[in-house]
Amino acid sequence: MKQSVSPETDGENAEVDLVVTGMTCAACAARIEKKLNRIDGVSASVNYATERAHVQFDPAVVGPDELVAAVEAVGYGALPPSNGPSGSDADNSDTVTDPASRRAASLRIRLIVSATLGLPVLALSMVTPLQFSYWQWVALALAAPVALWGAWPFHRAAIANLRHRSTTMDTLISVGVFAAFVWSIWAMVFGDAGHRHMHMSFSLSSDRANGREHIYLEVASAVVVFILAGRYFEARAKSRAGSALRSLVELGAKEVMVLRPDGSEHRLPIAELAVGQRFVTRPGEKIASDGVVESGTSAVDQSLVTGESVPVDVGPGSRVIGATVNRSGRLVVRATRVGKDTALAQMTRLVEAAQSGKAPVQRLADRVSSVFVPVVIVLSLATLAMWWIIDGTATDAFTAAVSVLIIACPCALGLATPTALLVGTGRGAQLGVLIRGPEVLENTRTIDTIVLDKTGTVTTGNMSVHDVVAAAGTHVDDLLATAGSAESGSEHPIARAITDAARHRFGTVATPDTFESVAGLGVFAHAAGRAVTIGRPEWMREQGAEIPNDLAAQVLEAQNAGRTVVAVAWDGAMRGFVVVADSVKPTSAEAVVALRDLGLEPVLLTGDNEATARSVATEVGIERVIANVMPSDKVAVVAQLQRDGHVVAMVGDGVNDAAALAQADLGISMGTGTDAAIEASDLTLVSGDLRAAATAVHLSRRTLAVIKSNLFWAFAYNVAAIPLAIAGLLSPVIAGFAMAGSSVFVVTNSLRLRRA
């Protein structure tokens, strides 16, 4: 029974990801993609490495089932993906056992049997002392299962392609192996090869002068063994390449301990958890979903999601990420996001999207792969004719023609980009770096300037009390307790910082009897039995509360350092002041050094005043500062840098950074920031640690370098190998070995990124 496909609708368009079965080379992917894109209202991208087709379509024009039918029409299968990578809730074994692993298991059996039978044939054919009377008939008995059963996947694909009037790499292999096998039988039955002791060296044999017909049983068996081995190791390597994405999928909890209103606990499948429900997480357990801690304190290990190795302390009010590990205390968490809305599910979708896309450098390889096989068949026939005309020997002509068929390999070209993307984006996810799409890699190569938004990027974005200074006759504790009580009626970040500091020191903060806020200036309150006024020093003077002379120098020093000074007065007299500031992240200075090492000039961008901006810039080692920038003007700043000839990356975290992130040549958002900023960016740093920006650029550049090296060697292989085969300098056996090796080389070269 055919499984229906459920698309995701995005406005007027819909999207669906299909798992494509039956692809054996890059030409297969190119053919499916071409077929889908011929349908009106469809834009499709087929990835050979991930074996998926990402399809955008107009549901008013075409339906999902028609897309599946189109894939099947060219001889392949298409299925909707199981819930897992994108869905996040289902515990589906198919998510864990990927197609590459399943194919590797199938190929392994076929390879073992074929090698057991085929290698003795190779030895008998190549080593003269091993040959005995009528050895070739024994070789035929051993080679027949290999050429027919062992090579059946190639024959089956070639037949299916023939029915659809198309050709793929399997066509070349099937024709080459079948021709060698049939020729050998003909030579043994109707020629003199069956009545002689013969051998064949790796070069063209001198026996042609004696008119002997060669048998090619070693070609029909050894080539199959080599190519099966190549496909097996390729499938294993592709499975390893996708292991990072599967590990993301497997991170999520499968069950959750829900806390009922009566205080009892009840275990449920994670799919049944709803937003707003409270659940319990004990030490050693995974936090079931994104949420806010309602009670309990603990250290949470976020390394599997953010790449950060140091556990984070959490308590009431702290936000936690699903799939992270509770290390110490019992936590009661209220779920804020579940299922496909969780941070883990969003991360997985971003990684999937990047792996299913195509980088610009892949376009040439796709164009070559789409026409490669027909061209090779023509070249093989031309080689056969050329050798027959020039040499007059069918044996030499046949050897050269079969070598051309087997040596040609568009698989390496097709695997060059997607396997590197698969490994690079997966490794990025492990390091807390999400690459939105493959085209991003090109942008990282050329950037020379990186603009850093100050608040929330270089700094924590959370105001905190740095100092409390009391006037003569007033105790510091009395000053902080009174200010904390008065400010507890406000939601302003500075007010919250003062209240939190008082609560941290004294445990509780009294609620003010009355409270009145003057926007942007200060507050009036009646707290702790006093009429309290709190605000900017300048505004406090207007209220008749002058700063004492012994405090004036300290106020000026704090302001020059870029910190905010909040003056506190009661009973008409200034009692002291509280210094509040946004703390610089402890890793920001290290991050700036790493960015410079990558050849990038950091620029600090902020809406704060020049003194505050300079203070932060000096602390982290940034020389260029652009201050007093309104949120709406950040786009203009980035655009101006671009007009000045710079290729600009922008790092930000807020809603007001979204437009600038989109304007930049490379947008990098902090994963701790807003959804708008993350949506507008090209790279997302899950941890919120600025050092990850340097990691992201470095990893992206390394991934691009691996893609280009893969493409170079894949092209170089074909450019060098095909002329050698045409010239008769390669035997079919060596051709088969080299062809299989080229694909394995490309995939294993990509796997180096796992250690980046």
C-alpha cells in the first residue's frame, strides 16, 4: 500500500522531503532532479549523498503524490521521511538506521560472496603456475555467479534505465561486465581459447599475434568485486558522514515525567507533552523539552546541544533546552516549546536544510554528471572502432573499449560536494554552529570585516550591579535595601538589576507602598517608611538632591568607564549611588583574537554612547567603534561598509539586528537571541559564545576547501584516466579498481572534517 506524503505549507507554496530509493550514482540524482523540475510549479533539489529530494511546489498545480509518481516514472522509488529529524517526537528506528547503513549491510553480503568466488578467478587468470588443464572452465564456474548475481544490482539498474531510455553509471558497469562475460563464453565455446592454457597480463597480451581470443573472466569477476567494495566502503563512509545529524535526532528524551496538579507524577511518551505542562527532571536525566525552571536548582550540561563543555547553573526563572542533561538537583520545569518547535528540532531542520542544498561550486559537477554517461558510451564505441581499424585485432579493441566503460566515474564528481557538506554541517552542529545553507560557505571565504553588535553579543545583555557607594552617614546595606525595595515596582532592566542584587544579598525585598515611574529618568516611591527618589544624577539635581562633593569624583569615574550611575535619595538628601553595567562576556576578548587570526577586522556597533562603547571595545581589544547608532540605522552602517569595498559579516542577537543581518554578506546570529535574528542569519551560534563565530567561519572555510579539493581530484581522475583507457594503457581490472577507489577517496577526504 502506497504511503501518502504530507507536505508542509508555507504561504502559497508547500515543501516536502522525499526519501529516494534506487539511486546508485550522481547521474541518477541529476535525472530525478531534471524530471521533477520539468513539472509546472516545482523546484526540486536531489542530493545523492543524503538520498533525499527537497521539493518546493505549488499545491494548486501539483500534489505530493504526483511528485512521487514522477520519481517512479524514471525508475526510482520515493517515500516520505519518517518522523525524526524534522519531527522530533517519534521514536522511529528508521531514523537511527539510515539508508546508507542498510545498503552497506546488503552490499557486505554480496561483496563477501563475490570476493570468495572472484579472487580465485583473478589468481588463475594472472598467475601462470596456478593454471592447470581446463582451468578456464573452473574459472567460468566461479565467475558466473559473480558476473550474474554479484553484479545484479548493476544489471537491474541498467535494465530499469533502459526501459526509461536513460543511462547511468550502472549502465557502464553492466555493459562492461556483461560484455566481458559473454565474450569469454564465446571464446571458450567457439574459439580456440577453450582448448588452450592461456594467461592475460595487466597489459595487452602478445598472444594477439598468434590469433588467440582472450577470455575476460577475471574482468567479469574482479571488476564486480572492486566496484562492490567501493560501493560498500562508500556507503559506510556516507553513514559515518551523516552520524552527526542522527546523533542530534537521538538526543531528545523519549519519555517525560509530568507533574499533575495534585502533586503526583505520571510518566508519558514525549509526544504527549503539551505547552504549559510541568514536568520533573532528576539528576542524570535529560530535560524533556524546552521550558522555564519553576523550582529547584541544578547544573545543566548543554554540551550536546551548544558545544559548551562547562555546565550552566540554573534556578527558578532560568530557561532550559530540551535534550540537555540535568547533572545535580531535582528540577520542576514548565514546558514552553514542544515537538517541532523545540530548539533541538529547529537545529535539526537547519542542518537537514544545509545538507540537502547545493553549493554553487557543485553546479558544474551536476552539469557534467548529467551528460557524462552517454558521452562515455560514445567514447567506448569510438575506441572499439578506432582500435579495430588501426590494429585489426578484436581482442585489443575490446579490451580498450571495456576499460573506457569501466574507468569513467561520475560518482566521485557527484559525491564531492554533498559528502563534504554532510560532514561539515554535522560537525558544526556538534560544535554549536548551524550552517543555514551550502551557499553560505562561499561567503565565508571572502569576508574581511565582521561587525559585532555590543549588547547580547560581546556583552551578556543582562544589567548587573557593579558597585554600591554610600554617602557619609549611610550604610551600604541600607542604601541597597531601600533602592531594591523602591525599584521592585519597575520592569526596567536597570531596576531589575538593582532589585535582584538586593534580593541576592538579603533574601527578600519589601514591596513599596507607592510607586511612580518617570520614563527614562527615574522613579518616586514610598518604601521602607521613606519617600525615596531614584534616577539619573542630572535629573536628581532637578529634584533638589545634589551629589555630595566627596562622591562626585566617583560618579564621574564610573560614567567615564561607560557604566550607568543610579543616584538614590530620601528625605530630600542624596544617600549614595548604585553603579549598573552590562557585563562583557568572559570569552569575548578571546573571540576577537580568533577573528583577527582569520583575517577579519572586528567593528563594535552599538546604540550606546561613545564612552560606554569605547570602554567595552578596550576591554575586548576592538579598535574600531561605531556608537550612538539607532536600531533602524544599523542597516545603513553595514551598507556603508559594503560601499567602502568591504565584504561584511554581521553578528547580532536582537530583533533590531535582523535587518542588518540580512543586509550583511554573511549574517551570524546568536542562538540565545530572538527568532527574527536567527531567521535572518546565515549562521547560528547555538551557545551564544562569540568564540563560536570564529569557529563557524573557520569550519565553513575548511568545508569549502574540502569541497574544492574533492572536485579537483574527481575531475583530474577522469581527465587523466579516460585518455589512458582509450590509448589501451589500462586493463579493465585496473580500471575497475581505480574507479571504485576514486569514490572512496572523495568520501574519506570529506570525513577529515569530523576532526575539525
